[in-house]
Amino acid sequence: MKKLIQFSVPFKAFASMLFAGIIILYMISSFLYTVITGEELSYSVPFIFILQGMGLSVLISLLWSLFYSNIVIKKWRLYIRHILFELSILALFAVCFFSFSSISTVWTKLWLAAVAAVSVFVIILFGICEMYFKKTGKRYTEILKSYQSQNF
């Protein structure tokens, strides 16, 4: 039970943050579209987009948990995890794009822009985390080497 809670709480939190980000970006892009083009848009979100946003949030969060927690995959290098995560995000975005590209409405274009922005943000977030962990790892290695040279 402890492992289930340990996995599910961050998973739900990350999925909730992604869903909120997708909806907020969608509303911002709708507002910017009306300001730039001067066309009137209803600011209601179509139900199908909400379902797709929930699905994408859950899938992205599941992929994040799969690739970056040590619960499922324990011995892969971080670089390989990162590449596979990015490819899976791109595959999810391609499915999203192809499923809604046949609908030629403003809603679809704005929705795809919001989903693309969130996908790019998640990839950038990982890049920042990777740089931080590399820097921290180097610092830890230097401290360990100095400790070993002083004590041995």
C-alpha cells in the first residue's frame, strides 16, 4: 500500500498540473487569437478537448513516472530515459495532431498550439532537471574525491 501511495500521489499531482496548464494555455491562446485577429470566440472549451486534455495529462504523467522514477525502470541511464520520453511525447502529440487535424476550426488550431506548448514545456523541464542533477552529481563527486584524498 505504501508503494502504491508513493507512486500515485506524485502521479496525480503531475497530471493535475499538466491538465491545468493545458486548459490555461488554451484559454490564453483563445484570448490572444481574439485580440490579434479581432474575431469573436466563445471562451467555452469543447468537451472533446477536455477529454483529450485529461487523457494527455494522464498519459504524459504516466510516461514521466515510468521513465523517471526508479519504481519500474531501475538501471537505465538518464540519457536513454530522456530520449525515449521525448520520442513518446512526440508520438502522443502526433496522435493528437492527426486526430484533430481533419477538423478545420479555430478551436482545433488553438488546442494543438496549447498541447504543443505543454509538451515543449515538459521536455524543457526535463532538460533543466537533467542539468541540475549533472551539476549536483559533479559537485558530490568532487566533495567525495577531496574527502577520500584527505582520509586515505
